[in-house]
Amino acid sequence: MDPNHRSVVDSSPYHDALSQCIDHWALELEQTELIRDGVNHVFGTVSTEGQPVIIRISDGAVRERSELLGEMLWLDHLIRHGCTVTTPIASRGGELLETIELDIGEMHVSCFKRFAGRQINPATDPEWNEELLANLGREIARVHRASDELTLPPNEDRLSWWEDQEMQIPDPLPDCFDSHVIEPIAKFLDGLRSRPTSPREYGLVHRDLHAGNFLVEDGRIELIDFDLGCYGWRTMDFAVLLFSHYFYPSFRLPDASPETAGQVLATMVSGYREEYALERAELETIEDMLMLHTVLNYLVTKPAVEHWQVAMGNPTPTVTDSLAWIAQLWLDGDRMRVDLGQL
């Protein structure tokens, strides 16, 4: 790991930053709870006026201030163009991003309105159905369409997928990584980086759209947590959901198969196409995007397996089991298959 990147299991800097930003948004500290920790920390709380809010604290060693300011501009643009996405709240000083200086470095803090909707559990919730998936496809399309109309300033921009801290292969390689796995991964990444792109198939994407990152209320969907947002292929925003719920062993649904993954993709695409065009040739990149997400998962979770096992709710199969599955895919030169015949 980058020696300047604090261990994901060390939460103390995030809590220190939280205590220092209470006045910035007039928050009730005693009503604050940790919702999620990982690459960033997410807290739920309320303002002194009783408004439910989300506080997200990002490690400055992972996310530069310029990237996060670009995210705020992006979200503002999406909201103004009718997308239902997480809404930033300005601090008392009028800032959408406050930077807290700690002895160990900078922590960047942002505050968002807390949507009244709920998360859907794909394994148990009957609302995980074709109607929901088609609605999700429509919302993704609105985000892509609006993003195509946005040009972020060079000093407040998001990164390309391959520039992100999380996508960097450590050098020298720590002992926790298997060099025999990393070798084909590195070749794959080099090949993707050199692949030609066109504006309609490549642009700003959420890159982390799974069931934990959208909320539902009366059929209305709000997309949340744009922290991994980057420039990449549009099909990334289908691949992550398929990977998370139809392939990744720790969360794979009981009926998961290439056929059911293809059916889910086809349903999302049908909703998407009601809002924005999507060519068949673009969808043929979906298996590459699935493999790309195995790389992100491997690089992020491998150095802190025990932490992610707890952070993901102690799933069975374990995170260790899932990492072994990812490693074997790369060792065998295998791929995840999606039945595209239903498109």
C-alpha cells in the first residue's frame, strides 16, 4: 500500500475530523452514528434544526480536494438537469467541502441531505423486480445524458478510471498480493488504457452502482455515494450491479447465472433506452467491465481482508473466499459470462 495512505482500519482520524466539523453544519454530535467505513467514512446525524443529514469524510491521501470539488459541481449539474441524486449542503461558511487539518494530514468533509427512502435487499425484498430495475436503468440514463452536457474545469475535475488511487498496483508489491495474479491484471489494465473511446460510450460514470448505493421511496430512486465517480465506459454502471449481486460469491443471489444476469441487464437497458440511446456494440464491453471491477475489488480489499469482512456484514462465503475466486479467474484466464441474447 501507499505508505502515505492510512490503513482503512484506522478510524480515529475520521472521528477527529468529525468532531471538528460539527459547527460547520450545526450538527448534533450526540445523534451521530457511523453508517459505513472503508475508503471513506459515512456518518448519519441531524442538524440542530432537526434535518437528517449524511456526513462523508474522505482521506486527503486518497481523494484530492480538487477531485471532491469536481464531484460537488457534477452533483449540482445533475440536480439542475432533473436527476434524483444525493444533494450536497453548504456549510455555514458557504462551502460544499470543508478541509480539516490534522497532524497526520488533511481530511475532506462534505454534508448531504438524507433521503427518506430505503435500501433494497436483492436477496429478500420483492421490490427487487423488473419494474425497479427498469426504473434504475432510466435514472442511470438521465445521469449519463446530463453528464454528457457537462465540462468540469481542469482544476476541479474527476479522474479517469485508471488514474484513481484505488486502481494503482502497488510498487513494490506487498506480500499480501500474489504476483501471479497481478501479472495478468497488469496486462489487462494496459490493454484497456490503450483502447479507443468515443464520447457517447465513455464519460462521467458513477462506477459503484449496487443495491447499497441507491434508495427507493414509492418507486422513486435516488442515486447516492458518487465517491468512486470517474471517467469511464458507460457500461461500468451496469457491470458493478451485475458483479455485486450475480457473480461475487459473498453476495451472489441464489438464482444467479449468465442467463439471469443477462435478463437483469436487458431489463435495465430497456429502461435506459427510454431516456438515452445505447448501442449493442457498447453492451458487448460488459464482460470487460466485470473483469475490471474484480481488479478494483482485489486491489482495495486484499490488503485489509478482516476489515472488509466486518464492513460488509460478515458475509458467507467470506471476503477471503471471494478474493480466492477472483484470483482463480485471473490465474485461469477465465471470464464472467453474461447472456446477451436477451438484449
